[in-house]
Amino acid sequence: MARRRHSNRRHRGGFSVLYKLLSILIICTAIIVALTLFFRVDTIVVSGQERYTSQEIQDATGIAQGDNLFLLNKYDVAQNIVKALPYVEEIRISRKLPDTLLIEVRECGTPLALVQDGSAWLISPGGKIVEQKSAAEVGDSGIIDGCKLLAPSVGTPLALATEYADQQTSLLELLAALEDAGMLKQVDAIHLDDAGKVIMDYAGRFTVEMPYNADYAMKLKALRLSLESGKIQDNMTGTFDLMQENGDAYFRPNTR
């Protein structure tokens, strides 16, 4: 009798486990069906864009109205946008139930032009080639010269020829520091042909000399403080020497 009662308890326990597993399976299936049948994309809201229109960004997503909101791959959507619209540097995608996809973009800051073989390659502060124009279309864009691009293509990261490895590292760091400091729009040119220093033409009036592999955030802070000190008059032109390790900016006014 004891054996029979023990056997009955074991069977009841087995049925209980099976029932729980079936219940979990049914619940999961119901959730998947609900997510598939409902929560479909009806609205795409885009924010942060300036250069591109909201419609251009929506078209670049590859999402069609009615696509499932939860099954879409946000990474693939972001990659589609960046590939189609190179000026977009950062993308944030989120869902708003029941039917809205939110896309927040950050476009790159002022690009500088590197002219090579008759083409002007526009380089973003983040170091990406965002556009190709003819050399005649450079216009008022700041210029990067004294180096050579390696197999340039729109949408790809900046890559200089191997002999300019040090220049490339310093250029990318300088561009990032200029953007962070809000000084990029006043850059007229960045020259990399001097092996001993980076030379920058700034604000239409000044030449700025800086070493390679420097703390450019510190160098630019010194430049800005010097410009704001009141010692540099509006009609003055000259050269800022930022080559010293102490971080000071020394100004040599032009005599003519």
C-alpha cells in the first residue's frame, strides 16, 4: 500500500510539472502573438535634424508602416540611416507604445575640406568623410592640407597615407577639441606639412602653432583666454605660439 501511495504522489508531481510547463508555454505564445499582431509602427517621430528633413531620415530607416515595433532591429535601423545620410553621427532610437518609433539624431558639426586629385573631401569633426565635391566647390569651408587621403570614400572614417600616421592622430584629436570648444567655425585652415608642428589659420587674422600629440583642449583654452584678455586689439594680426609645455600662449604680432 505504501508503495502504491508513493507511486500516485510521483505521478501527480509529474503532471503538476507538466501543467506548469504548458502554462508557461501558452503564456509565452500569447505574448508573442500579441506583440506580432499589435504594436505595429504607425508613426515615426524624428528630432535633432538640421541638414536633413524628417522625411529623408524616415525613408533611410528602411521601416515600412505596419512593421512590428518590437521585432525591428534598432542597430540595423541606425546603420541604414548612417549609410544613407553621412552627416548623421549619432542616433538614439526608442519605442513609445503603442505604435510610435522615436528617432533622435545628432548631425556632425562644421566639416573641413581636404582637396585631393580635383575633389574636395569634407571631413566631419568626428573624423568621417561626409561628402565629396569638386575642388571648385570648396567655398568658405576650412581647409586641411599637407597630407594625403588613403582610398577616400563618402561615409568612411578618415584614413591618411601611412607616412602621415602621427598627423592623422593629432588631426582627429584637434578636430574633436575644436568642436568641443565651439571654435571650429573660425578655422580657416589646418596645415600638416610641417613635421615639427601643426599650423592653424584662425579667425582670418591669426596663425596658431601647436605641437603634434598635444593636449589640444588645453592649448585651445590658452588660445581662447589670450583672445579674451583684451590685449589683442581688433585690428591686430599675428602668430600664437602654443608650442610650450607650460600651456601658455605667446603672441607675436605682425609688424606690417
